[in-house]
Amino acid sequence: MNDGVNGVALAVFIIFFLAVTVMGFLAARWRKAENEHSLDEWGLGGRSFGTWVTWFLLGGDLYTAYTFVAVPAAIYAAGAAGFFAVPYTILVYPLIFTFLPRLWSVSHKHGYVTTSDFVRGRFGSKGLSLAVAVTGILATMPYIALQLVGIQAVLDVMGVGGGENTNWFVKDLPLLIAFGVLAAYTYSSGLRAPALIAFVKDTLIYIVIAVAIIYIPIKLGGFDDVFGAASEKYTAAKAGGLVPLEAGQWTYATLALGSALALFMYPHSITATLSSRSREVIRRNTTILPLYSLMLGLLALLGFMAIAAGVKVTNPQLAIPQLFEDMFPDWFAGVAFAAIGIGALVPAAIMSIAAANLFTRNIYKDFIKPDATPAQETKVSKLVSLLVKVGALVFVLTMDKTVAINFQLLGGIWILQTFPALVGGLFTRWFHRWALLAGWAVGMIYGTFAAYGVASPTQKHFGGSAKEIPGIGEIGYIGLTAFVLNVVVTVVLTFALKAAKVPDGVDETSPEDYTADAGDPGVQVELPPATAGKTP
């Protein structure tokens, strides 16, 4: 690692950063609406994005700086077990093809802005809606923090901010500036800002990966030498290496499946989905988004290249930025660092907007100010988006980065517990609202306490996301185990509550709502009234 600042790389990084900052503020004028004071406009971009804008937005949403840094870092540290991210992105697209178009249709018909809006309308339960909203906010906060960790990793490798003994303010000043810029243009432009910047972000990432996958192996002697060096390291460490150890195969499979089920439960994934202008746009996107999985597979190989290149770092999250620093010319290293930095800004903006929308629609409007106007909702959402970013920034500046990464894994365990209410509700009204709430509570409690009990070499609690599966004895993903318990409790209690004839709320949707398109008669995009979803 360089002792000083890499001036050329930093200059290129700053140029790109300034360019996307200008784009972020100009995005407020892109497809400008007549009435900007509504969550449909600020939080969903007017629900007007076509196939390509939605594709870049969803790609920018799902493939983040954390993905760019952490997936190959997992390969670098643990071998092929880190490849679980590749099969789970393959599994997820057939899954979302079945339910995202239905969610888009019913949301556009009733003006739903969040998943909690749908849950409230479908099951007539503000309590269940609140549970989904709180879970979404909790799961998103550490995810935003990890985008800032990605920026900080790049800044560290470029030598910006000084060493560990530098005054904290000087060390973190570049990150504070990046945070301020992100907060300002998100507040000003809403979802239009990350949608516009996503074009730049994804283009840069594709260029960097295309160059890296060709240029770096040539410098290292070819892929034979790359895999050979990686195999030697893993064999010496008895870590399984190029093939996961038999003892870790259950963990690999359950983590891939659980992550696939959880990915589109995150609020930012749904926000990007609902911003599209038609049901057909969503269907087309689920067929072309797998192109990003190809990119992810190539990206994961960078972990092997870092080993072959002799990269030595104490924090694996720095392995890939350091690989770029060591292998690329300074000017192209700056391009690669810009790709990671901008890859953090886009998802962080969408995540903060999504979390703010959940608070505004399903906490502020439902429980604090039911008569809030669209303009008041938009103002509150803008302010909350700032608070969410501040919380994420505090998270990054005050906590150990390893802890932050493991809290993100906990976020995946939490968000998976909303699957029965959301996806189940899109296909059936059979589940009872109180059974869904009880199942959610069981999954959340089990998942949290199980993760709390996992230790690692660096920490006593929240040291990982895998633990022995009760009754099976194999080590598996805690989130999937909690999800199974959630479903079992939900099904059993639904039978019991229906047998006891306990009222199960009012469903404000109808079967035809789930297949409606933007041009169909009766499809509306205005916000639902304050009384929507109230139970008798």
C-alpha cells in the first residue's frame, strides 16, 4: 500500500465524482413533473421510467460498492465459498418474474408507494404493516452504512485522510464531504438523481471489469497461474479453496437460497421496481437483469487475482482496491476507484429514499398524522432521508467495520421475515393477519438471537450468519431457518384463527388488480386516502 497520496488516481476520482454530483443536481430537471410535491414524484420518479432506465436503476440498486468490494474479498479470504453470491443472483430472477409484475400492478392500481402500503391494504392491518416497515428500515440502515464503507476503502487505498493516528476529523473529512454531496442531491432530486447517475456507474463498472478480467491475468501469467496461486494458498490454510469443503456445503446452499428469497424484499429493490411505467417493463427487466450475474461472476474472480498478485492487507475489504492500485496505471486505477465510489452513491441514495418512504407512509401517516397532505408527506420523507444517512454515517464512523459487515448479514436475516406477508399476500388471501404477525415475530426473535450467539475470531457476538439447523445438525444460513419457523407458525396459527372465526381484516384489493397495466381503465397512481386499510 502506498504511503503517500496517489495524486493521479485521486484527480481522476475527483473528476468523475464532480461530474456525477452535477448530474445529481441536474436530475431535478429531468422529466420534471407539474407537481413535484408528492412521493410519487420525489420518491418514485413519477412512476415513469422505461425499460433501460429501470434496468440501470435496478442494477445500480442491487450491484453496489459493497458487492464490488465484498464479494471478491470473500473469495480472497475464504475461497470458493464466497461464490454463493453468483448462484443466488441466478435463482432470484425466475422468482421475481412470478411476483414483481403482480406487485407493480396492484401498487399502481391503488397508489401504493411501499411494500407496507400493500400489506396494509391486502390484510387490513396497520400492525402488520408497521412490522414490515420497521423491518425494512432496520435492514436498510447497515446496508447504507456499508456503501460508505466502500467509499472509505477506496479513499484509504488512495492515501486520502492520513494514517490511523491522524486526527479523526481530518481522516474522515473526505467521507464527510462525499456524504454531504449525496445528502444534498438526494434531497433536491429524489429518485431521479440515482436513476440518472446509474448510467455512469454501470458503464464504469462494466469497463473496469472488462479491462481487469483481461489485463490483470495477462500481467500475472494467465489464468492457470492465477488459479494455481489461489489453490496453493487455500491448500496451505486447509480452507477448502477452489471447491467448498463438504462441511460447508449446507451453508453455501442455504445462504444462496435465503439470499435469493431476501434480495427483493429490501425496500430499495421495491422502490426501483415501482418507479417503472408499466407492468411489461418489469417483465422485460427480469429477463435482462441476469446480465449483471455474468458481471458478478467475473467480479468474483478478482479475489483469486488478488492472491496471485501477492496483495497483503489486514482487512480483506481493501484487497480489490489495493489490487487495482498495484496492477493498473495510476490513471486507470482512478477510473476503477471512481466506479466503486459512484457504485456506493447510487444504492445509498435509493436506500435512503426507500427507508424514508417507509417511515413517512407507514409510521408518520398511519400513526402520527393521518391527514397529512402529499406535500407534507414529501417534506417529511426528504427530511427523514437525511436522518437515515446521518445514522448510517454515525454507524460507519463509530463502529468497527467488521461489525458493520456482520450487521448487514443480520439485515438479510430480518428482511427475509417479510416474505410471507408480501409474496404470500400477492398470491393468496388465505393467511390470517395475526398469524403473519406472529410468524414474523418468531422469525425475527429466533434470527436475532441465533445471530447474536455466533462468535468469530474478532468478536463474541454477531460474528456470522450461519449456525446449526435445529433437527438437522448441519450448519446453515440462520435467515432461512428463521424463515421456515416463520412459515410454520403462520400456517398453524392461520388454521387455528380461522377455526376460531377470528376476524381477518378487510382486503381493499380485487383479483383483477394484480394483472392491471398502466393503460387499463381504472388504474390510478394517486395516493390512497388516509383511511385506506382500516379494519372494521
